[in-house]
Amino acid sequence: MKLVYFDNAATTKTDEKVVEAMMPYLTEKFGNPSSQHFVGQEAKQAIEEARKIIAKSINAKTSEIVFTSGGTESNNLALKGLFFNNYPKKNHIITTKIEHDCILKTCSWLEKQGAKITYLDVNKEGFIDVNQLKESITDKTILVSVIHGNNEIGTIQDLETIGKICKEKNVLFHTDACQSYTKVDLNVKKQNLDLVTLNSHKIHGPKGVGALYIKDGIMLTPLLHGGGQERNIRSGTENPAGIIGFAKAVEIVKSKDIKQMTEMRDKLIEGILKISNTKLSGPRNNRLCNNINISFMNIEGEAIGGYLENLGIATSTGSACMSNTLKTSHVLKAIGLTPLEGNSSLRISISKYTTEEEVDYFLKELPKIVTKLRRLSPLIN
């Protein structure tokens, strides 16, 4: 049975060029980058070259990139690091109701440490209200943290507008760009970004590696204490193979891949919406090029996913990070979907490897599954 992988928002296949770039640092070039001898310095030099590639991709300085284990660690470091460096003088953080769980759970934990958190509402397409943002900023506000491209519904926030507001109000601005990185323009100067979370495995790089952009001059309290690696901000021996693979994944991104994904996304949306009683979650425009999220009304998204899996098609009913629960997605709830609509949703996320043949196969089989499940559904009969 052929695998049709439509869960690329959860993780992506590692590009062969990335694996090839990593291999020497898993074998003969195995040095510890903190070692002073030539074996260690060879690894250190390769990490610094990778840092340049990632810095250049977002118009940052190399000194502003700190390598981490991935998006979750970077988000935790940004929020906790700033809070503990500013508390108790400032204790207010503004975020949104549609952030990734690692932001929301960090905020929930920080509330127990004395933080005050404002959760911005979003409209039915998932966009924040900039007027609500302006009104929420106080003299106690440390940080505004707004996800760039939403992992469930694909909404791309207007970072430039948000960044201008934060600059005018003299408040730091962080964005979680794990899903949007390399797919959407990210320019820390143009968008007035102070901290940016990046990761590797959403862009055909290896798992377990990410980065946090920290604008020069911003002080964070480290989460980890040890040997003082990564400018004393993130102690622990770096992962040279992972970091080099991350940079290679960034280096080989092509605009034609983004264009192709956008075309495939639109074909999928148009094809699925031909099925009666379906609803797109998130916007048609200003949407991640690889994201489709549809509610099928009155039938379980889990059931659709199960039937698709029997045909070799891998999809998701939401974020892979919360898929072990049956709770309605907080993102779908925030955009106004009822529990029934939320639980009938399916997320399809494609990649540069997605083919037209796979899209056609999916669009041929999906209506049959929906028809069958609606015939069986007690909510319809």
C-alpha cells in the first residue's frame, strides 16, 4: 500500500540533501564544538556557518541566533526567560487564544509564578484585533507573543502591523514562526521582531533542533545552567549534525516549492468543498501554503481519518501535539466553531513532495468515505 503523507504540519520527511550534509558530523567529524583541539573546532566552525545561513534567512545578525532543541524549548525560553529577567518590575504578557500548546501551557505556568496574562480574541478566520492589542498594553507589559502561521488553521498574522504597535508602545514582540518559517516572508527588521522561534523538522530538516532569534541587547534568564554554550543563554553541548541539517534545509528552500504547494492547497480546498455541508476553517487568503482544515458536519473527523488511513492516507484531526486527547481544539473553539463542528474537522497538510496524483487520489476517495459515514451517522438519520 502506497503512503500518501498529508500530515506535514506535524513533521516533514527529511530531505536527502539534509541527510547527506549531516552524515559527516555523525561519523568522522564527531567533535564536541566546545573542545579547543582541531576535531572540536571543525564542528564549531560548521555550526557558525550554519548560524550565518539561518541569520541571513530572517535578516538577523549571526550573534542573534541561539540554537535550541526545537520550537517548544525556544518558546519556553522566550517567555520564561523574559519574565524572570523583568519580574517583579514588569509581569504582564499578551498572547492569543490560538497559540500552540507550548505557549499556552507556559503562560498558564507563569500565571502561578505571578504573571498576568492577556489572551487576545480572534475573529472567525483566526486574525487578532489590533485595536484590542493596543488597548491591552500597559506599563507592566513585558512582551507580546503572537503566532505567525497557525498550525491548525493556517492563518498568517500581519507581523508588520503588530510589530509597529509594539515598537510605538515600547514593548517587546515575539512570534512563534515554526509553521511559517521559509514559507512566508520573515524579516526581523522590517517586522520589528525582538524574538522569533524557529524549528527544523517542519521544513524537511531533522527533529530535535531549533533556534531562537534574540535581538541584540535583550536579556533573558536561561532555562538551563551549565557550560555556558550559545552565549551563556542555552547551556548544553550543541548538536552539530542537527544544526548543520537545519541550515541545509533552509538553504535548499525554493520559491517554486511554495508556489507548487499553494496550487495543490487550492486544488484540495476547492475539491473538498464540492462535498455538501463542508466548511473551511481559517481564511482563503493569508493562509499557509500547505494547510487545509475542513469541518464535515455531523461526522467525526477521527472516523474520516481512520478510513483514510486504511487507504494509506495519513492526515490529522488537529495538532499532533494534542492528538492524544479527544478535547475540542482550542483553536477551532476560538474561531467560533461548535464542539460538533470542531470534532468533525480534518487537517490536511502537504509538502513539496506532494504530487498531483496523490491529490487526485485523495479527492477521489474522500467523498466516498464521507457519504458512507453520513449514512451511518446517528446525527443525520
